[in-house]
Amino acid sequence: MLDSIGSQGLPQPRPPKLIVDGVSKWFRTPRASVHALDDINLAVGDGEFICLVGPSGCGKSTLLDIIAGLTRADAGRVTADGQLVEGPGRHRLVMFQESALFPWLTAFGNVMFGLKLVPGLSRAERQATALRYLRMVGLERFAHANIHELSGGMRQRVAFARSLAPDPHVLLMDEPLSALDALTREQLYADIQRIQQDRRKTIVLVTHNVREAVCLGDRVILLSPGPGRIRESFPIHLPRPRDVNSIQLAEYTERITSALKGYIVPETV
Amino acid sequence: MKRFALAFLFFLALAGAWQLMVQTGRWSPVLLPSPTDVAAYLWSAAQDGTLFAAIGVTLRRLLVGYAIGLAIGLPLGLLSSSVRFVEDTVGVLALGLQTLPSVCWVPLALIWFGQTEGAMLFVVIMGTVWSVMIATDTGARTIPRVYARAARTMGSEGFHKWTRVILPAALPHLITGMKQGWAFAWRSLMAAEIYVTVLSGFGLGHLLHYGRELNAMDQVIAVMLVIVAIGLLADKALFGPWEHFLHRRWGINAREA
């Protein structure tokens, strides 16, 4: 690991994979202007899994959109791998809440969609990769199933495979599990952790579920609404794989949840 | 097989009832020919080739006009769904013209094109374009936004996004629009053929028209039956495979939608 490029011959610390630098966002309508995000600063290391949590309206999904390049920030900037983010692109894939799979394609076709947009691969390589990722999420047998034939959990597995297959530099997940039932969700926590141990992706996950954040994240970032601000950052020092029902995990959840409650301003009349 | 047999029996019973009504003798055979008369006419027209010639002429006009209508209507619909200017101009025009029964184009077509194939095609195209355009527009608008967003983060933009995401995502609406366009094209062509005598080709509508002129009710009814049969067959042949695809992939039952 001593790639001593530094002028002093010392090992350089690896630069963050993703930098959010002073990002602010307003939503303007003819009648009002809503301050959605206020001076967000965030650095995500290579291979780090961070979770953004906060109550609804704290702008966490907007922040994810800005990182993805789907929405423009009004102030500040985002850099990924040292490059300024100016629009969406396949190096920062987003996995959405649900039904972002294309119903006109099979499970295999969906995974292939992103792969076909990766240059420099042969047809056979793409197909092999697609199958490998479907196998990874345990759905090899359902490669040629139609989307409407799959259960909610299976769909999100396909979506996960579709987001990982093109090997994005950063994976952005926008409440990917919130539409699933509790049992399916727990199964996916295990799968995501297993695959993350393997692949070491840089992941930013948005959720309103604190337990989920503690279970999956290396770091949990707490946002508060009105305008959206980063309040606290909790490093999670728990061994992996983590069980979402473990006591240690519950302790973290407890701490973060009570901190979160402190930032929710009671609605005034 | 059971369903087929049931349908067959139903139509057999219908023809039987018709035959019985004729045999009561209450109506003049000039007004109500028997099913056997109609069948006899169909047989002779098929024998001497007039029927197939007329079907050929009509289908050619229909397919050419419909294809042109689709080629204009689809891109226009996509444009009006995404460009505000087109929506406010051509979109409004389409809404208005769609309500105009396509027979109303016939006088205009006659003055512009005379008694030519051009007049026929014009009427069919006018019958097709607007409904296809409106259906495409609606289809493209109702696509869940998340499809386009997901596609963009995977690196799909511009032409790729339109052809690989927006068009297939709009497919259920497109099929509905194309079906509607087909029905409109078929109706407008029949209207045009009945109204207008064109020297360049003698279609089913003309055959129907001359049946009336000659007071040949067997011919009139026979040609009507042929028109219905073609409509049914075209529906199955043109749209059956697409609806099957929709059903398989989307899980949509297009017949219920």
C-alpha cells in the first residue's frame, strides 16, 4: 500500500471518494422559497458505507439527488474522484425506493441495461457479469422472470444487482428497503452486508429508519429539517455482520434516536 | 376449444334465426335477403375476383395511410409531451381536430385532391394522426419519473433514453393509441370510399355503395359482413401479438385496461 507518490516520499492518505462541499439548495415556487439544504459538508472515504438519517423534510433525498447529479445545488459543489459532478452518470448509480425496475425487460434485461452502457466490454462479458450479479443476490434462477412475477424483496434484489453490475464508483441508495415487510428487510440487511464485505463499495444510503442505518453504516449522519443541516455524525464500531436485533445495535439506535428527537422542532401554530 | 364451439353455435343460431325470419315471408326479399342469398353473393363475388380485388384496394389504402399516420403521430406525441411550445400549439390543434368526425375531411379532400388516391389517403391520415398523437402524448406523460431518473444515473441520455426507456415505458399507452388510430382510420376510409368514386381503385366501400345503387341488399349485407370480419382479423393480427407481449411482461391485461 506504500504508493509513495508524495514529494516527501511519505505514504499519502487516500483522498475521500466523495466530497460534498458547502452545498445549499432552495426550492422556489412563485409563492414561496423553501430552504431545503443549508451548507452541507461531507467527505466519504473509499469503501465507506455511510447512512443519512433524519425526519421527513430534512432534505436527505434532495442531498442524494444532488450527489447523483439529478438535481443542481444552488451553492457549493460535489466532487467524486476529484471530478466535479455536473450531471448524472454511471459512476454514481442510484438505487430507488421501489419499482424503478423496467417492466418491459426481464430481471436479466434490467441488469444488462446498465452494463450495456459500460464501454469496452464484449457481449459475452456483459452477459457473464449480469448472471454473476444475479447469482450474488440469489436470483440466478429468476434471470428470465418478468418483473411483475417477482415479490417486492426479489425486485429490490434485482435492483441491487442492477446497481452493482456496472461497478459504479459510488452507490447511492434512496430508502431502498422502506417499502418492504420487516422479514424481507432483515434478509436484505444480511445480503447487503455480505456483498459489501466482498465488494467494498462506497455507499451512501438515505433512510428514516435509524436501526437500518446503524445496522448497515460505518457512519450514521444525522440531519435536521428546516433547513436541512448536518447535526451529528456517529461512527458505528460494531463488528460485521451485524444483527439488526442485537442489543449493542439497539443501544446505538437508542442514542441516535434520542439525539434525533432533540432536533425535531414541535410544530407551532 | 369449448369457447370456440360456443361462439360457433351462437353465430349459427343467429343465422338460423335470420333464415326463419325470412321464411315467415313478412318482409320483402328485396329488403331482407336470406343468409343463403348473401352467401351466394359472397361466393360469386369471390369467384369472379371482384371481392378480393376490392379487399386488396381497401387494405392497401388503409395500411399506407395508417403507416403514414403513425409515422407522423408518434413523434408529434413525443414532442408535445416534452416541449411546452409544441404542447401549446400542435397539442391544442390535435385535441380540436380529434373531435372532428373524419368524414368531415372528405369534402376538403375532394376539393384539394380531386377524385384521386391522394384524397383517400388524406382522409385516412387525418383520421389516424391526431388520436395516435394524443395517446402517445398521454403515454409519455404518465411514465413514472423514476424510470427516466434511474436510466440517467446509469448513463442513458438523449436518443438512447428516448428509444430504450421512454418509448418502451409508454408502450401500453402507445398500443391503445395505435388501436384507436386503427379504428379511426378504418372508419374514415369506409366513409371516404362510400362518398367518393375514385377511378384508380374500386374498394369495399364502393362495392357497398353500388350495392345500394342497384338495390342489391344481398351485396350490401355481404360487404358489411366482410368489413366486420376484416376489422376483427386486423385487430387480432396487428395487435394480438403486442397485447400478448404486454400481458406477459407487464402483467397487464390489455383487454381489461
